[in-house]
Amino acid sequence: MTEDGADSPTLAFIYDREATAQTDSLNSRIATCRTYAVNMKWEVAGQWVDRGDVALTDRRPHWRGMVAAMEAQEQGRKIVCLVADWGRISNNDEESARLRRLVSLAGGVCVTARGEDDSGEGTSRGRLTAPPPPPGRAFDDARKLLRRRGQVVAPGTTLVPHESLSHHLRNP
């Protein structure tokens, strides 16, 4: 591998959100993203899913955790946030732009399993002119914990809410 990461495959961070308790559609969307990543010869870093009420706001702990994991990756490696469709980020264009901007600031681009992206080339979601949402405590805590432990999220890792982690974040 070269120093700029040119020989490394693109690293895909799969994201979804689900406000309801059902999982069939969610699992299908995640499978679609994984298949797309395989077809593109991308390495999957993991999947992040926001559930319940937080899936409907721009203060999503798993979105922010995904962005923190992106920031921890080696410089020069291409990283993407892979979603089944743009609605998985947000159905509100302004909120979507703010969330996608966080990915952009981490050095990544958002891509759908339909081949659309927000890089400004080809089929696009639009420019990222909205400012990012203010960082929340969960985002800051996740970033601090990753840095303090010197950990990088390994490929294939799935991040889900876990009581022991929540406890650890409150009591470092």
C-alpha cells in the first residue's frame, strides 16, 4: 500500500435508521448496501443504525459515532457513508445536508446503493451548504473514548446501543 492509501480499497460505513420496532425492511436495506459494497469491491468498516425517536432528529448518536470512526481512519484512504437511499439519512433536505456535511468534514462522501453520491460529480444529492448540526454529548463522548483507548473501529464491526458502553461513557 502506498502512503496516500491509493492501493487500499474504499472503506464503506453502512448507515441506516429505523423509527419503528420492525426489522425486516431495515435488514433488507442493510443487505442491499452490503451487496453494493461487494460489487464495488469496497471493504465494509461496519454498520451503524439509529433506532427509535433519535432516528427522526439530527442528533443521532450512531451517525455521530460513524463520523468519529471515519475521522479515526488513515489519511488518504477513500471513505464513504453508504445508504440504501437518500431517505435513510433524512427526508428533510436541510437536515440531510447538515448530516452529510459531517461526513464531508471527516473526509468522506455519502453514496446510495443506487449509485448516487454527494461529491458533486454525476448523479448527486446536491451541494453541502448547510452548516453541520451542533455536536452532541454522545458524539463528543464516543470520540473521546475512541481516542483515549487508541482504538480504531475494525472492518466488519457493527455498533449498536449497549448498556455497558452507556455506563462507561457516563463514568469514564
